[in-house]
Amino acid sequence: MTPKQTLLRGRTLNFSAEPTGPEDTAAYQYCEDGAVLIEGGLIVASGDYTAVAAQAVQPQVIDHRPHLLMAGFIDTHIHFPQVQVIASWGAQLLDWLNSYTFPEETRFASPDHSAAMAGKFYDLLLGHGTTTAVAYCSVHKASADAFFAEAARRDMRMIGGKVMMDRNAPDGLMDTPQSGYDDTQALIRDWHGKGRASYAITPRFAITSTPAQMEMAQALVAENPDCYVQTHLSENHAEIDFTRELYPQARDYLDVYETYGLLGPKALLGHAIHLTPREIDALAETGAHPVFCPTSNLFLGSGLFDGAGLRARGIGNAIATDVGAGTSYSMLQTLNEGYKVLQLQGQSLHPLRAFHWITRGNAVTLGLEGKIGTLDAGTEADVVVLDARATPAMDLRMQRAGSLSDELFILQMLGDDRAVAQVYVAGRASKGAPVLEAAI
């Protein structure tokens, strides 16, 4: 008889708030001998092993000691169709899009290609410890269908949407205002709220959408207020200048989205580097969320994200890989580069705050902290198992580690997919495991 419960044993780290520093022990619970009890894809209990084990009923026990267990990582901005253009040499944003991204995305008109790439994409996410992501698909409905279908097979909580683009792109990569609206409505009907899927209405960015398409995006948001909105904002100076040419009536770049009613707590704005004071005021007023993409910003030479400045205004910032301009699927390496970007501006990123950011912090940004991002009872059992001695360099450094913060910083600066010993999605071991059909 197959056990109904699974008991994961190891050191556990669970956040209940954003830590202000290592002394802020009220913000997290760390158990040297901890456990996570799982049943039916949900967490039943977590914390001290003896207390949790006492609640278990004939569980399957998986001993991950001495590894560290925490909530699975959350990536809030990634491009599904760019899996084969990551690490494409040299160019800034607009040239990179035209030279690499747009030609690649035309291939996703094929349902077979989209399905094949979806399998690879999810393998890479899980291999790096990411259990939830917010993704841009291509303009083709087939790419979004493949993205959501593969997520459903793996029972992953995923958010995504097909991009809407009706200008300044190749012929094979444009929709129309009406077809973009129709395809998006069909995808929302087919996928949003089904299983663990959520939809993000996705005008790619102002440069690739006419005012007519922005009006359609506005209608979609008004008709589907529980959907997310994702787009790009102020990544690059040339992008900002081109946007001003295309929307001369706008006060600034953000005003394009503001005018069409796209801003609010469910809006995710990739990059948001070169912001005016008025734009910062509008972000604070509307509750829209900038998304920090450090490896991409450095790779394209776009600029430095002012994390502390935005936080000081009460603006909730997410953090993400932005693959394929981003150079790693690893949220650990994203923290590595994020630490350096902030250091260049005299800003700090303590490792406890860093790991809160890629788990509960990003979940709070998405309004999903009651479902993912923690090890709390009743939340979905997405768990990552981390090995801070995964490589010779990490093992050597760990010999001098004296605290949990030291260990987390080693993972943050030296870790990658090799440091991810296992990943559980809805309670099922999923790193290197065969995909089983999930109930939808």
C-alpha cells in the first residue's frame, strides 16, 4: 500500500516576514533537525522533526540530512521562447531583440516545436530549484498552450501569457489588436484558474504595441481583473527614446501603461531601471511591481536597478532571471549578480533577505503567499533541497562557515543547479524524475 504521507527530514528554513538582518529571528524559523510533512500535494506541518513526526501517520520518510529544506524558488520574469538564444553574443536591448530573439520566436508558431521546448524549459527550471515562474510566451497561441499544458502535466503553479505585438517586429511575429484580444481571451478561458495555472495579460512593451492594441489590452484587464499583467519598462535609454517617439502624448514611459489602465497590484514591470520621479510616484500610488533582472541588466549593459530607492518608497520589488537575456536559470546566480548590482550603488543584500526574496518575497509580490513561498501548513508542497557543499569550492568554503547566514551566502554566491539536491512539486520529487500525468 502506497503511503498517503511523505515526511522530508533535514534542516528547515521558513520565512514569515522579510528579515531585517541575522538578529531578526522573529522573521524566520530555522530547525537544525527539521521536517516537512506532506499529504495530497499540501504541507501538513513543518518545523522541529520530533513535533512534526508525531503528527505523521505511516509516512514515506525521505532523509535529506544534512541538507537544507526551504520553499521552492519563484522566478517572476522569464521568456519561454528564448531557451535557445540564451548566451547569444553582444548587443544592447533593441539590437539583441532584432538579431536573436525575434527570429527565434518565429519558430514557436509550430505546436510541435513549442511542446518540445516546453519539456526542456521545465526540466531546466526544476533542475535549478524553480517551482513557479511568470513567463512570456511567443505571440503564437500554440506557444502558450504548450507552456500551460506542460505545467499541468507536472502539476506546477505557473503564470504566463502570449505576447501581444502588432508593430516593430517581423511579419511572422505579429498579431493584430483583434486577434491578440481573441487569442488571449481563449487562453484565459482554457487555462486561467485551471489546476495551478494563472494567466498574465502580456503586451510585450510599448514599442511593439499600437495604441489600438493597448486599448485591447485595457479591455482584457477590465474584463479579467483576476489575471496578472506583465510587460517591460525603462530597461534601456534607446527603448525609452523610441517609446517617446511612438507615444508623444505620454508624460513618460510608464504613462503609456497608466493611460491604458494596466497598472495595479497585479502588474509586473520588467527592469524599471531608468525611472523619473513622476514614474516612481505612480508606482507607489498604483501598487505596480518593478521586477529586478540583474543578470540580464548586466549582460545587455542596461543599467543598475535602484532597489533601495524603490523600497524606501514602499514599492514591492520582485526579482527574476529574465532568461534569455538573463544568463542563468538559477535564482541563486540571480541573487549573486543582484548582490553586485546593489553593491555598486552602496546598497546591501543580506543573505537572509535574499532567500526571503526568491521565496516568500516573490510570492507576496504575486499575492500568492498563502499558497507558495513558505513551508507553512496548508500551503502547496513545493520544496527545494539545498546542498551547500555541492562543489569542491563550496565544500572548502563551508569548512569555515560559522552560521546559517554564512551558509546562505555561500549558496548565493557559489551555488547553481549543482547545489539543488532535489525539488518537490506538490509533494512529488521532480528533479531528474519522469513526468507523471497530473490531475487538472
